[in-house]
Amino acid sequence: MEALAQRTFEDIKATLHKLGTDVVAPAAILVDQDARFPEEAFAAFREHQLLSTYIPQEFGGDGLSISQICELCRILGSYCGSTAMIFAMHQIQVACIVHHAGGSEYFRQFMARIHSEQLLLASATTEIGVGGDLRSSICHVDVADDGNFTLEKKAPVISYALNADAILVTCRTNAEAPASDQVQVVLNKGQYELEPISGWDTMGFRGTCSSGFVIKGTGHKDQIQPMPFSQILAHSMHPVSHLTWGSLWTGLAQGAVNKARQSVRDMMRRSNELPQITATRLAELDEVMFSMKGGLFSALEEYQDILDSGNLFRAEKYGFSIQVNNVKTRCSEMIVDIISRAMLIVGIGGYRNDGKYSLCRELRDAYGAALMVNNDRIRGHNATMQVAIRES
């Protein structure tokens, strides 16, 4: 794929807004209704080279900052939650490679391929039998004397697995390694088989197609990330996940606020008198939206500073970990409150599945946010860190 002429971030945002209006939003209803992958959106993203926006410029990408990537997630969230979630999950895996694999010739070439071929990356991180603990694996990678490996993993969830071009798999380093001695392995399409073990007929985020699979793969040891997964998780996967998710949830909430505001404007056009309670609810809704953005932007600024400093070990500090966890817990709960408040303003039009004010899909998506890495588990981690924290 030929590189586009050097474009600015404003150019990219304008492109994404146009695609959101012309492609993403019109397809969102059927994506949700049929619980299918948003093919139209990602065909357009590939055409406009949006899957390599975080890839450094030396490999053909745009070299955007993590703050800019989160802004793209926020924009997409206002058009379709499932599409935004897939885009975010792809960028999380890209960040794991960009931040940690630059010293590997294989992964340097892989980054160039992500741009030239507009590869869509998925991940098989969770595993049946470990209770949702990302820092524990049962499966392992078995590297033979000739450098080739095999692996097999029972994953309860691999989002958009059938549509991905590569899947990054977390596993133990070898058969004798403890559960926490993990690596991240990239498997390219054609190097793995997927055996379905569960479907994805859910309340919300239906287009992510997050079914369960047994994944069996082969490859060469060069496809194993050189950095231990413990560092990849602490320095990149954990913060980037919560920040991109928080961003797209903020976009989803903002889209609901926009519908509520437009419904009030239309109400005023029909009648010069606006019920005081409606105006008050709209003002209160904006206050909650302000709080949601504030917590997100504060943590995002801190992580951007960590990346700019080049010292990713700062991400291991309890204070930062708690802050990023708070983004996840608070944003995932505030989004339900915001969309519910918006529905009260819109009225029956928001409760209907049809019509321009419908908020049904947004509300169903919103309820899934707190369940993605359950908030109770996260608060349990925060409680432990709060006892041990030293920094203010």
C-alpha cells in the first residue's frame, strides 16, 4: 500500500468524522442487530490507512501520540460503540509492539506490514481456568530445537477473531515455567486454527464478535515478543486499554448528550416554552459529562508524560496504576448514568428502537463497560495498592 502524503492530525480527525457520518453510523444498526463485524467501517479504515496511525513514521505510519489515538477512539465512540471498541483493541496490541519490540528485526518488519497491509490485530489474553487473571497462564509455547514453536490455548474470548489478520497470544514461556512467567506471541493468519467453544449473542457491544475459541498455532521463535509479558502488561497493555476504553466510552456518552441537546432544540422549535425541568436536566447532564472527561484527561496526560520521558517503569507506580484503574471504573459506571439521564431528557423517543433520538443501542453497550475486566476485581486491586502506596 502506497503511503499517503504527509497528513496532519486534523486531517485524520476530519477523515474519521466523515467516515463516521457516511459509513460507521449508517451501518451501526445492522452491526448491532445482526451481531456482526463492522466490515464496512474497517474496509474504509484500511482504504484511509487508519489502522497504522500509531505505527512510527519510520515504518510508514502516522506516528500519532497515545493522546491522539485516544481522541480517535473518542470520535468513533460517538458513531458506533462496537466499531470504536474494535479499533481501540487493535490499537492496544499495536502499542504493545511499538513500545516493546523495536529491538527485534522480526517485529520491525511486522510494524511495516501493519502499515503496508493495514493488518487488524486481535488478542487472546484471557484463558479458561485462571479466573480472569491476566498474569496467569496455563498454556505454554513449545519451542523446538529448529526454532519453530507450537501452542494451544483455550480462550473464553477472542474479539473479532475470524476477522483479524493476526492474533497476539499470551502464554507461559515453556512447559516448566510458572503460571506468571509469560510471553506474548504473534500468530499471523494462516498460522493458526480456531475451534469455536462459545458464541456471542449479548446485550451490547454485539459487533465485537467476542466468541470463545481454542486457538492452535505454529510459528518461529522470532514471533515471540522479546520483552516479558509482565512488563508489556504493566507498561502498555494495562494503561492503554483503560485509556482507550475510557475514551470511546466518553465518545459514546457524548453522542447521547448530543442527541439529548438536539431533542431540546427541536422541542423549542415546536414550542417557545421549554419545561424548566428539561433545561435543568440538560445542564446537570453536561456537569456529569465534564467530570467523566476530567478524570480521563488527567490520567491520559500523566501517561503521555511517561511515554515522552522514555521511562516506562514509571507506569508501575501504585499511584499511576490506581489512577488508570479509576478511569476504567468511573468511566464505565458514569456512562450508564449519562445515557440514562439523556434518555429522560429525550423521553419516549430515546426509548424507541427506531427514530433519530433512539438511545437503546447506546444504553445496552454502556452496561457492558463495567463487565469488561469486572470493576469488583479492579477495585480489589486498588484496595491492596491503597494500603501499600507511599506516594501522594
